[in-house]
Amino acid sequence: MSNQSRRFDVIDTIDQVITAAKDEGIVQLSTEDQSFDGSHIQLQGQQVINFGSCSYLGLELHPALKEGVIDAVTRFGSQYSSSRAYISTGQYDELESLLSTLFGGHALVTATTTLGHISSLPVIIGSNDAVILDQQVHASVQTAAQLLKPTGITVELIKHNDLDSLRKKIEKLKSSHRRIWYLADGVYSMFGDYAPLPELEAMLEEYDQLHLYVDDAHGMSWTGVNGKGYALSQIKLHPKMILTTSLNKAFASAGGVLVFPNAEWKRRVRTCGGPLIFSGPIQPPMLGAAIASAKIHLSEEIIPLQQRLQQNVELMNRKMNAAGLPLLAENEAPIFFVAGGLPRVCYNIINRLLKEGHYVNAGCFPAVPMKRGGIRFTTTTHHSEQDITELVDAFAHHYPLALDEEGSSLEEVYKEFKLTDKRPEKPRLVFRNPAKENVNGLQIQYSQTIRELSHHQWDACFSQQGNFDWEGLRYLEDTFSENPEKESNWKFHYLVIKDNADEIVLATFLTEALVKDDMFSEASVSVQVEERREKDPYYLTSHALMMGSLATEGNHLFLNRQHPQWKNAVLQLTKKMRELQEKSGANSMLLRDFVKGADEELKTLLLSEGYVEMDMLDNNVVRNLD
């Protein structure tokens, strides 16, 4: 939202969003406990039930794992400080043997799951291979895949679980690539939904070049024979498949494991994988815990733990449905995601639940799209029926209140997430008020031409701001209409928000136009794109809804900051923009031009609405034309 620099850094966006969440008191928290009992934690002086743990089977408190740690540290000390390329403790051999039996493949243990991806992908995927990423595959997999790009390996992205898109990509790539790797999760960590593994197995048989790389970190332990995980509960370890999973989470120890269908792939990654040469190992105490956990998995003891968890999952699903809460996925996974929408809506719900004694996670950007945030929570074997019942009761009470307080509605949530309303005839959710077009007496005057607005009132707001006074906009409307080129035809939208005394609180204009997607890119990037546009004029262009226009520059937003309703007026503006975007099908929305650092309060408000700050192109000002 500034005009100082031409580079938009995604790190800045992540920084803004997570810092805002931290300021709300819902991320980067620290417990205040002296010990853990599995279900309760102390936060900000309050004891709350923890619905954020990924230790689904509760093995972190199992006596055998504790004893495994104590025995290992007694025998081997707190660490064994050597790269595995030189020497490892014999614990590794024992653990990998147990895991190979568990998974029915060739297991290689790594210090973390992320380092496992970084070890394997650059070694296994060759220079003439191609990679296709599921849009929702875990960030650790995507990070490792980015290491392939500088070597010239093709890396492409498809929509989540979109097998039609996958098939089209395979058909496109198969004539020019030796192997095509599809990278996916078994159970997706945010929504708790599944990869379509039986269908993917059929595609492995259909396409000789297709290979599958599955991260089943969140599917581990709670399902499958011996807790081998969701992926291997659906399909066998295919000769063209690599399975990765975590020894944290439900396995309750440390590290990651790669499971190969043949010994040669394991040998090659063990020998050439960067982190296996240059990074440190899992330390003896946690190897002791991992060995103990593996033995539990290979015993009958894992079965009642899985059954106990499934009882909690079934109870949670049943009660959430009875309450009419919009779950994104309903299955046997212990991960739940209730759709919320904008960040401020999610923060409101989470803070309400926290005050009631329930800790849940924020499922917001960058883990999910900015406007499709939600409340992510889990259940474990530590939770009682009463714990789950009290959480759902609190959810059912506070969810509609939070939506109402933030000017949203359940209908908006269903629309944004493209959900079908499956609520019972008499849902427990009770809304005090429907989402309102007008808030606290503010009235929106909307028009598609400047000719319908008061010449005097508009110029009182904008005559000194740029070339978009009343006459200037009339000229732009006439110029950018009824032209043969679609990029030269714009749609104009005018918004004037007044209070009951007819005082203008906010005024602005928006345009819909075809824009070049590289307009904020480095010049070198645009040069290459323009070469492509010589043959395809509309290459990398999209339909945008923006404040102001491509032919105007300056402060396009009149906002009376002295008015007590200015924040509500801004929220009305962003709501109207969402409606216009949905109606027009615009790919993006842009609010401009703001001076960086000039209004932090407005920036925070817009961030809560899903808008992030980015740098615009540099200004050039000519002060003397003589």
C-alpha cells in the first residue's frame, strides 16, 4: 500500500499477518506449566484444555517412552555429536529395522521430516524429471521442491486434490520428461482431508512415468495396521512410490522417516542426501523414545489406543454436526477445521474460546488463503467426553456471536468456502442479527458513473488529490468505453458513505480492468514476459478490481478520520468490494495509493480484512515545467 519501492516481498506479508496474530494473543504463546498431564495447559494465568496437540495417541506420556528416554540417556548421554556420514549410534540400526518391518519397505531415519524431504528429493528426482505439487502439500515438501528449480527441473502446481488437472499435466509433460513425480500429503495438516490415494494408485498403473511422493506425517499411528498410517491403510507401498512420515506427532518421539520401495533408493539417499552428510543426528534420548514407540506400534497395544481415539473423533464429528458448525472435512482424522473467513473473524472466535478455557489453533494465512481462514483443532486420547462436549457447546455459543460482531454471517462463510448448507432443520446456532448492508446508520451511495454523483461533493473530497476530480473521471469514463481492445474498456464503481446527518465519512472510486500480472515485477522479468506477449498479447494478464485506476495516481480514498464511524465505513467499503469481486469474477483486489507508515491504524484494520501491504512502483514528480 505504498509508493516507495517496486519489490513485493512475501516475507513482509507473512510478517504482517503473523505479527497481527501475535498482537491478538493467539500465536507464539508459551505455557506456564511446571508439568503436563496431556490435556491441560496453563496460558496467561489460566488453565485451559489443549485442543492444539498433534500427539493424537497420547504416547508422549506413555511409561515405555519415558523409560526409553531414561535408559538411553543413562547409557549414551545427552547427545552423540557426529554426522551420520561418519558414524551413528547402534540405536539407528535398531530403529530402522523396526520401521522397515512396520512399513514393509526400506526405512531411512532423518533428523526431521523437513530434512528428510531436503535429503531425498534432490537425490531421487533427476534432471529430466518433472514435479507436480498439490497446492496444499505441506510447506516442508514445497520448500524442498524449490531446491530443484535452480537445476532446471520443471516444478508445477495444481489445485488441491484436482485429479483432472493432474491428468492434464501428466499428458503435457510425459513426452518431454523421463519421470513425473506427484507430491502430496496423505492427510492434509490444515483441513484434515485426505489425498485420493486409491485413484492415485490407479493412475500409477495407467502412467508408467508417474511416481508418487507422499508425506503422511498427520496420518501416522492413529490408523492402519500397526499404525502404519493413512496412506498405507489405503494402498500398498507401490514400486513407484516413496512414503515419508514423522516420528513426532502421534509417534511421540523425534525425527522423520523415509520409506523406499527398494534398497537402492535408500542407499543413494543415505549416501548423497545433503542433511545426512552435513547435519546432526537425532540424539540418543529421543532415539530411545522412538524405539520404544516402534515396539508399541508393532504390538497389540496400539489397537486400543487407535480405538480410543476414534471414539473421540466420532463424538466430535457428531456433536459439531448437531451444532450446525461448518466443518471443512468430516472423516476419521483427528484434525478439524471450522470455516471462519477473514482473519479478524477467526481471531474473535479463538479469543472467545480461550476465555472459556479452550485452546485452539488459528488456521490462517500463510497456511490457507487470506480470506479462507478458520479455526483448526485436534482431539487426542487425553480428551474426555466432557472435554469435547464443553468445547462444542462453547463453539456453538460463540461462533455466531463472533460472526455477528464482525459483520459477517454463516451465509457468507458458506459462499466463500463453496460449502453446502447441511445444517439440521433446527440448528443450535442462533444469530442475533443478519449481516447488515448498513452498519450503525451509515448509508452507502453506489453508482457506476460519476454523472450520478454530486459534482460539488465529489470535488470537495478529491479536487486537490489528482486527476480524478469530477470532470477528470467523466473524461476517463468516456475514454475507456466502447473500444475494440478489451484492455481499453473499464468498468467504474463509485462509493460514497455518509452518516445520518448526510456527512461524508468515506468516498472512493474503483475500476475493473485487465492488468498485467508482472507490473510489480523486476524489469528483467517483464522483458521476458513481453517477448511472450508478442505472440500472445494476453499472456499473464488478469481481471483486477482496484481502487483508483491505471491512469490515475494519488490518494484515491477520502476518509474522515475524525468521524467516530470511520472504521465502520472502511468495513463497509471492503464488504462492498468483496461483493463486486464475486459479481465481476475479478482475480484480485488492490487498494492504492497509501503512504507507507503514515497510518498504522488503518493498515491494521485492512490487514484484518485480508489486505496486505505491498510496495508500488516509484513515483516521479516534475516540479518545474518551465
